[in-house]
Amino acid sequence: MNLTITQVSEKYNLTPDTLRYYERIGLLPKVPRQSNGNRYYDDSVQEWIEMIVCLRHSGVPVEKLIDYAEMIQKGDSTLQAREDLLKEQLANLKEKQNNLNRSIVRLEHKISLYESGEIKQHRSYFTEYKIMEDK
């Protein structure tokens, strides 16, 4: 189904400027235009947008997305490189997840000290956060 830039921006929660930018830098294939010059996004372009949105949400930088898009266009000879890029991003996400989990545990501990009344004005920062015990 062909959608206008406004419809696509609403569907994928992207601004029209972002869509134009993605097209300009080569993340999207050439977007067809109607006789009046307006862009229309057919199913194949929308599939590209879905892929871009998914990878951006997982934290892939635009520069790597451009590389990824170029690899897709080169075909099966780039399958291993594409897989490697995705595995690298997954490892980055897992590291961020571990760091977030550690931060959550530390904040929960700090909050529990406040709630229990154990916080004293001159208590050691390291004791409150149990930073040294993590190693």
C-alpha cells in the first residue's frame, strides 16, 4: 500500500525531515514520487523503514546503518558481515543491560538505606553503594 510522507511518519513515529534525511544519506532506496512531486512510500520502501527503525531502536549508529544498507544491496556475499554487525550490536546491548542492572541494584540499595533510616550525613559513599564489594 502506498503511503504519503505524513502517513509514514505517523506509522513509524518519525518526522518527515528524518525520512527525507534517511533518503538523502542513502539509508532508503530512491523513494518514488507522484506526478505532482510528492513522495509515496510503497511496501518495499516501508520494509526498509521498518528495518531502520528496528536497528535504530537497538542503538545502531546511523553510520553503521549506512554500511548495513549498502551490504544488503550487495547481496549474499555480505551475509557474514551483516551477521557480524548484528552480533556486535547485540553484545553492546547486553553490556548496557548489565550496566543498567548494576545501577538499578545500587539505586535500590541506596533507596533502602534512606527508607530504613540508615543513611547518616557522614557515611562513606563507598559503603552506601557497596561499590568495593562488586569486584
